[in-house]
Amino acid sequence: MSNILVIAEHHAGALKKGTLAAITLAKQIAAKVGGGFDLGVVGGGVAGVAAELQGYGAGSVFVVDGPAFADYLAQPYTKAVVALADKAGASYVISTAGTTGKDLLPRVAAALGAGMVADCVGLAEGDEVLFQRPMYAGNVMATVRSKTAKTVVSVRTSDFDVAAATGGQSPIVSVAADGGEVAARFVSFDATESERPELTEADVIVTGGRGLKDGPTFWNMMNPLADALGAAIGATRAVVDSWEEVPNDMQIGQTGKVVAPKLYIAVAVSGAIQHLAGMKNSKTIVAINKDADAPIFQVADYGLVADAFKTLPELTEKLKAARG
Amino acid sequence: MKVLVAFKRVIDPDARIKLTADGSAVNTESVEYKANPFCENALEAALQIAEEHDAEVVIVTIGGDDTDQTIRAGLAMGAARAIRVEVEDQDLDSDLAARILAAVYKEEGDVDLFILGKQAVDGDNNQVGQLLAEYLGLPQACFASAITIDEDASEAVVTREVDGGLETIAITLPGVITADLRLNTPRYAKLPDIMKARRKTIAVMDLDDLGVDDTALKIEVVRLEEPPKRQAGALVESVDELVAKLKNEARVL
């Protein structure tokens, strides 16, 4: 019997790609402990998400589906995930380290009496299941052991390949769960409107720092560059703290989002430790900054010491031309 | 109203972290400690609530008497008093920290709100508030960027910073809130307040007092390492050279 349960992350009826990275960790654990893995979905009207998950080689796709779970709230979702973990006989419960996973998984761990490994970036080599996770803004890599019979893991998805579809049709199994008395209610969701790719799923990210003067200038400079590359736009903590035109969920860094795109272009970003923690695993890093001593150059594959205001229009045009 | 605030010290987040030679721990020789930034946001939020709702704000810290300096800094910001839970070994996991805080909550009684930082920037775990809420069976509102408490202090409406936007939820009090950085700008303590803080009470309790007899860690650190350093690449002279390298060398266009 498989004893690893991966809880799917989804939003507005669509599966989040990070779930497939969590499946990769499940397979890595299964390779050490034997057995396979199951998938779990919690929500209201999530049949489509469950169906999409049938082709990834899970033993079963367990589903808690009902109006009580339509909006995410930590308490009822904890009860639902515990019900799924019981049904799956799970020793490991894994999900993504997005804001929902970070909110939910520790509660699940407390309810299961399980140790909780946050932000797992990989397993240590060897037969034993030992988890690696960053601390101190990524300046220290810890190898940790869970000493409990059950373990809950949140996955830093940018550090794992996404699992490929394997074909097959895992059976969908409906699981009953009672959300219980809930001392919280959903009020509203104010979505950040964007036509661009999501930061955590983008192949190319362009990030602006405080050198871009103010909020309107930030957008005037970054939008054309992002358009030229089909890129998502990120920002530093200083930017989202200072300029209200730039929303908080664009922050890349230790306390914001952690990303690892194929191409990361940092414009007028100095490269504070907490920012580097969020992007230094990107495959190719470009830094443009007029200060030659900016720490960002120490992690950049290609550095250009130049004034962003003069350089960006030229770069935007020439990238457009180069991409044809 | 009574508001508890978890208040932790961390190694100066702007300092370079060094490991001991055997990789078993972070080298704490001659490091400076500061209050965890998110804990300062939590305390500021509590103080603002107190100004509107006549609440008592109580700092809760876990650690030895070397943490008193950090606690005094919090008292100087305006907390009424502090509780320090004496533990010898400060390498707790999030779970034990949460169980200790849960015990303080029960011991203290009549608590309306427990506010914590969303994470401590040493372990970067982002768990303790959530664990605490589950252990106490309370609702939670994590990653708060705005908090409004209603007049009779029965409900908190909290805006949360989540992927893709801002979510607003309401929790029935008592409850647990964790603070994000944009919740507020923590105040600086004024000199008279620093003097006044010296006379405020720090009540010291130990795990026996709190009835926390299970001190087993659920997560054990096996070893610490410095992650491999990323090699700095080369400077390019012009936009043309940059675009050519991205296209022909990195092949990312």
C-alpha cells in the first residue's frame, strides 16, 4: 500500500503546476521507502482537477468535494486533509510551499502529531529519508530528520522538476469529511490583475529594484521589457514596501516568492541577501545596475554596468529583434 | 482585551552567517542579536490594537536570561509586561515552541488574541502560529497586512497576503494572527519609554511551571552546510554583447 499522499494545489478550478513538483518529491521518497503515492484534492467543485490528476501514476486520487470547502479556510481544510491522510494510510503528506500550503500544512502536522519539514528543496543522498531545507535566507542548508511516524512536508517547487504524465487512469475515490465548527469566514479576494505568466511558473522573469525611481516609472520601464520576452514581472522588497503601485505578491526574496526561471533579468536591483535567497537558483541571471559594486553582480552570469533608464529601451528593442 | 505577542531574537539578519567547524551549528561567537523583524510587526500591531481597544499587551519569549535585552526593547516599544519561558537548550523545533506558547496561553487565561510574526528569519520555518492555532483549536489569519478588530472585540477582520492577491477573512476571537512585513512600521522606542521599560516585569517560568513535560523534538537537525556558491559570471560591455551572449551562449532567447 502506498503511504505517500500529495495534496494538490489548485485555484479557480485549475491545477497549479507546483503540484507536479510535489509529485516528484513523492517519487523520490518512494524510491527510498518503497511503495507508491496517492493524490488528494480538497475543494468545492473540483472534479476537473481530480480528473486532470488521474494520469500521473498515483495509486488513487482521493477527493473531498463539497460546498463547505469552496473557499479555503485553514480549519475545515485541516480536517479534510487529515481525513484524506487517514484514508490513504499516509506516512508522508506533501504539498506545495505556496501561501496556502504554508498556511495549512503546519495545522495538518499538529493534528496528525507529525513533524513538519518546511520548504524542502531535496533529499540527502543515502538510504534514509533526510530532508534538505534552507535557513537564514538560504545562507545555510540544513539536513533534517523527522522523528515522528508521520511527516508533513511543504515543497519549494522551484527546486524540483515537474513530474511528467505517465498515462494510465488512477481511480478517483470520494472521501467524506466534516469541516466541523469553523470560527472563521471568507470575506473577499482581491485578485492581482495580470495578463502575464505567474511568477512561480514563468520561464522568464524581469525584476525591477528601487533604482527605478518610483512606481509609475517602474511600470513604464518594466512593462515593455516583459512584453518583449513574454516574461513575468517581479520586484524587490524595497519596491513593494515603498511604491503602492507595485503589489506585494510581486515580491521575490526570502519572505516573498522563491523562483528559479530559465532567465532572470534584474534591473536596478542591488542584490540584498534576502532578495538573492529568492532567485539565485535561476538558470541564467542577468544584472543591470549602474553601481559596479552591487552584490547582484556576484551571482549574475552576465552583468552590465549601466544606467537602467538609458539601457532598458535599447535592450527591449534588441531583445525583440533577436527573438524575431 | 488581552493580547499576547511572541517575541523572538535572531542573529542580525544583515550579518554574514558562519557555521562551526564541524557543521553542527551556527557559530554564535561575537554575533549580534536583534528582534526578529516580523515579531516587531506583531508587537506594533498589538500596540495599535491596545490604543483603540484598551488592551493589555504581553510579550512572550522563550529563552535564557540573555534574551532579556530583546525583551526590554519590546517593553520599551510599549508592551505592559513580559513572560520569559526559561529553556536551556534554545535549539527548539517549531513544534515544541508552539506547544510552549500554547501552555502560556492557557496559563495566562482570558487571552483574546495571540499575534506572532509570520516567520523568524533564522529558521525561516513559518509554522509556529499555525501550529499554535491548531493546538489551541483556534482560528488563524496568517500573513496579515491589515487587521481590524470590531468594537466588542469579538471578531478580527484580517487582510492576508496570498499568492495572486489579497484575501480578507474574518476570525472569531480568541484567535491567532501572524504578521507580514507590510502590516505596519514598528515604532522606535523613545528614551523615557526605554527608562520606563526597566521597571516593567519580566515573569520567568520554566517548562515545569507550564506543565510541558514532553520536550521531544519532532524535527532534528542532522547537519548544516554552506550551500555551494554560485560563480559570478562576466561583465559585458554593451547591450549588443549581452543580447548576443543570451542568444548564442546561454541560448535562452
